[in-house]
Amino acid sequence: MTSRNFRPIYAYGGYSIRPVKMYKDGAELLHCADRKKIQCLALAKRENGVISITRDHSGHPPDDGLVEARIARSELRDQAKTTDLPPRTLLHDTKTKFGSRAIVVAGSNSALTRMIQRARDVKCVDTDAVDSQNPVFQGVMTLDNDKEPFLIFDEVNQTNGNRYVAFGSKVGLEVLEKSALLLSDGTFSVAQPPFVQLWTIHATFSESTFPVVHVLMSSRHIVDYDYVLRRLKSIIPQWDPRDYLGDLEIGQSTAIKNAFPNIRQTYCFFHLLQDWFRRLKQLKLQGLTVYGSSLYEFWSLLRCLPFGDPATAVQDFNDICTLLPTPLTAEMQSFVKYIRNFYVGPVRVLKFPPVTWNVSDRSFRHLPRTTNSVESQHRNLEACVVDTRGRSTPLLSELFKCLRQEASKLKFDKEALEIDPTYKV
């Protein structure tokens, strides 16, 4: 008897039953499809296409709608594997055969469409190797959609034993090498063990930002970013960006400064305000920043501080602090101290000097103030996360498919921009 997932489901008397054994005379022994779930011990026999019950169902009522929905899903999945019809046509044909109620019970249109796409995914030795406990990238899992090399390197740092797998197309590396602006961002929602992060490096082309290199990393310390950047520089030796824009993540920015000593480092305006407001929430002061409250004017002007002159940031912050209510509470004093110690000064060493988070110079040079274009890639990966059949993170083979699609999009958008500079990415 074949695997349970490939056995047909029959409807009889409002119940779903499934074959479990075939006799020598060709008759089939059938069990209730919910036998393991609710211990229903119903038995039936199917002979010459005729089903007869030998032991009645127990422990659950009949549900014709659910039975029909199960059969409809099963047939829809089988048709998806054996035909090239578009999902809309398959859904229409299934709805014609089983009725609207069965399809509605079977799932939403988007859920059934994703099921069709998963049924058509090509499973092979290469995808199984990638999804194994110790992922191995080989064969088709090293190529992009154009069957060109997509795996840049798959290496283990001999110093600490951490592993890094970098992906990028030839076009992506060319764009990265010529880009004067470097952006980066990490995400954890799509990383599967042994990897803890997908680090993405972005570059600009014709005033648009594109993800060009993706690195699966089993660790995310400064030494790990150092290793990846050294390897990329050895592959594209002319890579020498002038500016870096990222979130307030010290590991990435330190490694990028190590790799490019002359680069100008700046941080995202949105992430800056987000960090400041997060500290206000930790001190339970966020309620005082709304209109009409005691910190409203202070918070409104503090958010404008990045647009001032970085050379006068200390004096500007002192002036803004005059708007604080007196006497200062312990929480307000703590927030002021936090801003001085990390962002403004005067202290001997600042973690984030004003020149790194000031946006006036970036505005004059027509550089982005935020990493919103980088964050938008997360939305592109959301489809990969949604498509995980109930799992919290996608399989590496599923993630690889999304990264290849991003590489194809870069190629098409670059070609379109070269033809028409007004093309909207």
C-alpha cells in the first residue's frame, strides 16, 4: 500500500474513509480518515467500486461539507501536479465539480493557490540536500533562474568555525562594485538552523536601491561581518563605496568601517527616532509626548535635532532641554543622560556621534535619510514566510527560490532603467 498522503479519500454516508489494505481478490479495506485523531474504529470494504460499512463510525458526527472539502483539496493537488493549467482555471474546474461550499471549506483562494504552487515545486536531490540538517548547496541550488552561477561562496571560518553562504548574480556583483552608496540590513525571520541571520547588502543604480548580495550566517559578530566583507572584496576588488547607510547595529557598521576606512558612515533617521522613543517607553514617559502634555514641545524639537548643524549639536540639545518641565523627574534625567552619553555629548567617546545621524548633509548630497528602501525587501520576503505550510520559518530551498526571484527582478529592472531612465522600479 502506498504512503498515506497519496492514498485516495472516499466519501460515504457523510464520513471520509481511506484505504489501508488491499486483499488478493482486489477488494480494499477502508478505515475512517480520522481514525488516529479521534480513535474512530469504523471499518468498510470497497469491492468493484461499491463501499459497504462493516463497523459503524463512533465519536464524531457526519459532516458532508468537510468530507467534500477534503476530497476537493486532494483532487486539486493531484491536478496541479499533472497539468500546467493556471491556478484560477484549476479552482474553477474544482468548484464546478464539487460546488462552492466545498471550496470555501477547503480554504481561501490564496491558500489554495499556494497549495497548487507547492504541489508544482520541483523536489530533487539538490533541494533535499539544502533542507537537510547540515545544508549542502549543490546542483540547481547554486544557480539562478538563468542557470548561471548564483552561489558566491560557501565557507567556514577556520578561526571560529562559523559558516557563511553568500548568494548573488553576476549582474548584482557588477552593480555592487560600481555603487558609491552601500546599505545593509539583517533579518532573522527567514533563517533556519544552523544559520541565525540572512544579511543582505544593497547597492544603488540609477537612483534606485537593489538587494545584490545575500549572506546566510551562523553567527553575527564583528569578526563574522569582517570575514564576509574580505571575501567579497577579493571577488570584486574595485569595490570602494564612499557612503554607508544602515540601522544602529554596531557589528555591521564597525566591520564596514574596517573594510573601507575612508567610508562616511551614517545611520537611518527612522531607526534613530525609533531608538529614542523606545527609551522613552522603557522609562514610561511616552504618554507625556502627546499634544498638550509636558514633554510635547521637547519631543517635537528633539526630533528636528538631526536636521541641524552637527557641530552645534551639544548647544542645540541644551536649548531643547530648556523646554523640559522643572523640576526634572528621575526618568526625565535618565533620558537626558542617555541622549548625552550616546548621541550628543559632551563626552570623550560617543557611540553615535552627531555627524553619523545628522541628515542635513545627506539631504544636500541627495542621499537617502532612511533605509526604508532596504526594509521594503522584508515585504518581498513575506511571501516566502507565508508560504511555509504552517511552519514559523521557510525551508532553505523555499528561501533560495525567493532570493533567485529577487536576482531576476534586479536584472529586469536594470535592463529597463538602461533603456528608459524614467522607468519606475
